[in-house]
Amino acid sequence: MVGSLFLAGMASTGATNWAFGVFVFPMLDEFEWSRSTLFGALAVRMLVAGALSPITGRLADTKRWPKPVMVAGGTIFAASLMAVSLVQTMTQYLLIFGVAGGVGTAAGSGLIRQAVVAKWFVRKRGRAMAVGAMGMGMGAFIYPVVTFALIQALGWRAAWVVVGLAAWVQLVSFALLTIRQPEDVGLLPDGDTPEEVAARRAARESGQGRNSRPDASEEYSYTLREAVRTKTVWLLATSTTFIGFTVGGGFGPPGCLGSRMLELTQQSRPRLWLPTVPARSYRGSYGVISQTGTTSGAY
């Protein structure tokens, strides 16, 4: 389950936010569109994904829908990338990469997988979520470099096909193996056995395990109506929203800032769109620092 979250984060952020900046220059050369048009479709993609997230989030809590939604979403996500290779008009580009890609992002990226991982881990939930989140940093580290090599060797249209296929393998392969919660297959969260759970419960009741974390059977599960009446949910929602504005807006998004750095460092070499040292350092540093910070937080 953690591996599925890791690969989903790597594919969803790497193939769009980070690799996208490498595609900007060859696409601008061919279409002669404005940069706002290219990145406008990425904004549409994020808006559509955000609008559909409450629906996919509800489906993540059902017994039968998580796996079908992840498989279908991963397929739509990958298809939206591969179909960019066929784009000839601005309308096609906005509909394929923006609208269809937003649907795939909402259903096939990390949202549902986060809900599944949370069901598989209780005492080790923070560590499991952190390890899964490392995929986003790995995507920033790997995808731009690989994408550049693909464009150089095959051209930008064929590169979109390869990136889409890679995303499909990452998103769908593990999704097919996903099980919503351990109880569905006779297991317990955190890999515990009934004997271990009973021993920890007895220790807590006797006062010896006062600092141990509760097990799944002792964790209260709020309904949606109960959750929205608590201050904690609204504080978490507000802070998460501000984090999105800070990261997404401040980096503008990552691909946009990266492409701007490429432009500033290549004014003496137009139309080569080579990933020069400052741009490579920007993307690579983000991936390394992200991995280091997430690993430290996990432990």
C-alpha cells in the first residue's frame, strides 16, 4: 500500500509539475502559443482535480470502489499525457491535458491511496504516510532528467507517449493489488497479531503501557457529519489549503519556475532548451531536500 502511494506521488507530480517544464520550449517552438496558454491548461487540470476530490474521497471510504477508481483514474491520467502527442489546436490541448487530465488526477493520483494507507497503519501511520510521500520528491529528481533525454532522442511528441506509459505502469500496476483495509483479508493494521493487540491493551489497562498508541479497534471513526462539526477538521483543511497556495503558488507551479530558469540561463543559446546547471540544480535540489526532509520526519 505504501509502495502504491510512493509511485502515485512520483508519477502524478513528476509527469506533470516537473517534467512539464522540460516540454515547454519545444512545444512553444512548434505552436508559437503564449506560455500562459501552456500553463493555463495545467491550472485547469488542478482546478478540475480539486473540484472532483470530494467525490473521489467519498469513494475511497467505500468497500468496492477504491480499486476500480484508482485503475480507471490512473488510465485516464496516463491517456491524457499520451494524447498530448496528438494535439494540433489549443482547444484540443485544454480539453485533453486540462479537463481529462484533471479527472485522472482526482481519481488516479495519491488522494485515494492516502486514505487506503491510513487504514493499513494506526501506530505507524505517520511513518507510512511520510515514506509514501517521498515519491513526490523522487519524481522531481528523476522525471525532468529522463524527459529531457527522451525529447532529445525521440522528439517531444514521442516523449509524451513514453512519459504517459511510465505513469500508467506506476499508477495502475500497484492499484490492481490494492486492498482497501487489512480486515478485508483477515489481517490487522500495522501487521499486528491478535495476541500482540491483546497484550498491549492489557498493558495499558494495568498502567504499564500508558504511553503506547491505541490500536485500530480503539480508534474512534468519525462520520462525515461528526467530523465537520469539529474544529480540528477545519483547522486541518485550512492549513492544507494554505500549504497548497504556498507550494503551488510560490513555485508557480514547479514546472513554470523551472522553465523560467531555463530561459534566463539560455538567452545566449535560443531554441536549444538545454537543462543548464542552474535549472538542473533547482530541480535536483528540490528532490534531494524533499527526500531528506521526508525521511527525517518519518523517523
